Amino acid sequence: MPKTMINCPNCKKPIQADIIQLFDVGVEPAMKQLFLSGAFNIAHCPFCGFQGSLAAPIVYHDPQKELLLTFVPPEIGLPRDEQERAIGALINQVVNKLPQEKRKAYLLQPQTVLTVQGLVERVLEADGITREMLQAQQQKINLIQQLIKASPEMQKEISAKEDQKMDAEFFALLNRLIETSLAGGDQEGAKKLAELQKNLLPLTTFGKVLQEQTKEVEAAVESLKKAGKELTREKLVDIVTHAPNDNRLRALVSLTRPGMDYLFFQALSEKIDRARDDGRKRLITLRERLLELTAEYDKQIEARVANAKKVLEDILQASNLEETLLQRIPLIDDFFIQELNSQFEAATKQGDEQKVSKLKKIADVLQQISAPPPEYAFIEELLEAPDEVACKKILDAHKDKITPEFINAITTVAAQSESSDDKELNEKIQALYRMVIKYSMEAGLKGS
């Protein structure tokens, strides 16, 4: 992207900045995500340290949605004729890049928006995301922020008052915020959000449902373990027929869907044929419910696979592959990794070197991101020390590593280990945590 020379809004010295005025998602689909992220037209002044958004005329174009939007920030004080010239030049760029057959009437009637927020809302409305939906999400974000700042007692009061708002969407949003914080390296923020999530589960109606579902998943896993390493379809039929409730059935479907194939349902039908009276009716109802649940599960998987393909395609088409990938980190999941591997194998077989190179770059960036921070490697080194004396020597030799980031990391590890089934490891981690905290405090007293 070409740099533009501007005067720093703060110290007025000349600096270089990336300024985007035309977001043409028909030419470059990744521009839409960049626009919605708000991470554009940001100045960084090396002289005075200023960092902030730059005001500039903007044209947004989406030919698929027949959307042409214009915005001129009032703070730049452009006269009407200069506004029209600036916007007109940008619209001409849009039109000139379109084939003659795609130049439609909407291009002659651009929609003027008065604020950046209005511009974002108009783009999202075209995707079916209404202002009311945005406001509802913002209310949930505000509620999460309020709860984080509240004491445990206040969290109980707020939860009782706002119980209806703490629905599936609320907990999904909370999960996304945790994932985004972790991806951005904000371990402390992620820890606070995770603690809030844990506190809210027993306090809210939907949270209790989640807890119950989690218990049923654990029970389903245990029943499958008892069946042994070789889980036959006949054993699986026996397990599902003894499932005590619908949540257990859902859990079993999610855990064993590949095994619930034609032969499985054939075995279940044979069991129905052998049954009599009420037992037969119950098994018929069970079969119908299992067919519904497997169909529902398959649709969910198809949707996630399709979403993974779209996310990967957007990244591959972007002009700045790495930047676009980082913007989409919250969308990266196992399905994305599977699609990445699948496309890599296909591109390798086809000899498409350009695509192989892009896919390899994506994999390299993801590997770098997923690598544990250096603080965790130091924690592992300390845990491998044979005794407290050896551990103390390591700490003495690496005093520079006892940073606030390291303290946050070991605090997080200690908190997570409390729920671990490995009591020996948990005790070792807790002992290391106490030792590090004591060592840090003593070092602070010596330095003061």
C-alpha cells in the first residue's frame, strides 16, 4: 500500500501514513473485514508518539449487494464542491474497474452517510444484521464489562436482575472475547473473563443448562470408556438405549456420529423388531429422535465446514495475507485447519506453486501464534527441577525472566491446575507458584 505524507495531527511534523479512501470489496473482498474492524487510517507519529485515527473521505462499494456508500468527515471542513470532487474521483475508480455489463443504476445514486458508525451499520444491514441486533450485542458487551468490575456479591445481584439477557448468545460472546484476548496475548484479560464465565454458570438459567450439558457430556464419555477400546455398533446401540435423557443422547451423537451409520441404525431396527409392547414403542421413539439429532449435527458440521472454506478463501484473496489472517484469528478452528491441510494437499498434487506458497505462509503464521509464550517454557524448566534447591538456582540464574508477564502466566497455570485430575502435578505447580511469588516479593524488597 503506498504511503501518504501528512502532517501529524498533534505536533504537525510531516509523517508517512497508510490512508485508504476506497473500499471496493468487489475488487478485494478482504477490504470488507478491514473496514468493519476499524483498523485503517491510523497514524503513528515517531516524533511525538501520537497514535490515532485520521479523518478522510471514504467510498464503500459492494457490487454483489449493489451498495455504494459515501462519507465525508465534517471535521475536515471541506467545502461542498471539494467534497463532490473528492467523492466523484473515488466513484470514477469504482466504475472504471467494472465491466460495462455490470455498471448498474445504483452507481448513479450513491448513498451519503453522516457518520462512520452509520456507514458500518449500513454495511451490516446489507448482510441482514440490523441496528437492533447491533444494539442488543452492544448491551451484552456493556453487561459483561459491568460484571467484570463487580464484586462476587454484586455479580449475583446483577445476574438475578439480567438473567434473560444472559442467554446462549451472551455466553457465545463471552467465549469469543476470551479467545480474542488469548489470541491478542492479553492473558490477564482472558483470565478475568474466564473467571467471570465460571462464576456466572451457577447463577444464570442458561448457565445452569450449560452445566447440565457439560455433566451429560462427561457421563457420555465415561459410558463410552466403560465399553472398552473396541466400541462396536452393538455396544453403541446398548449405550444409547440406556441414555437417561435427551442431553445424554445429544452428547453421544456429538461424540460418536461416525459410528451412527446405516449399520448402526440397522442394528437398532433389529433390536426394535425383537422388542414388545412399551419397550418397542420406546425404541421406535428413540430411533426417530436419533435420526433428528444426527441430521441436526450434520447440518451444523456442514455449516462450519462452509464457513472455514470461506474464511480461508478470504485470506487467500487478500493483498496482505498475514494482516488479514491476524484479523480473523477468532474464526480459526479445527475445521479451518482441516480445510487448510486439504487445500495444501490438493494444491501440491496440482503443482500450483503460488497457492502452495500462500497456504504454507498461513500455516507458518498460525504455528508462530500458537507457540506458547516464553514464560511457559520457563515454567516447564522450573517444573523439571528435581528439588526446591535446584529450582532456586534456576531462579537466581534467570532473575531477568521474573517479569509481570511471567507472574501472570504462572498464576494462570496455577489456577487452571486446580481443576486437574492429576493431583501430583497440581501439588507441584502450587508449590512452584508459592515459591515464585515468595521469590518475587523478596527480590522486590531487596531492590526497594
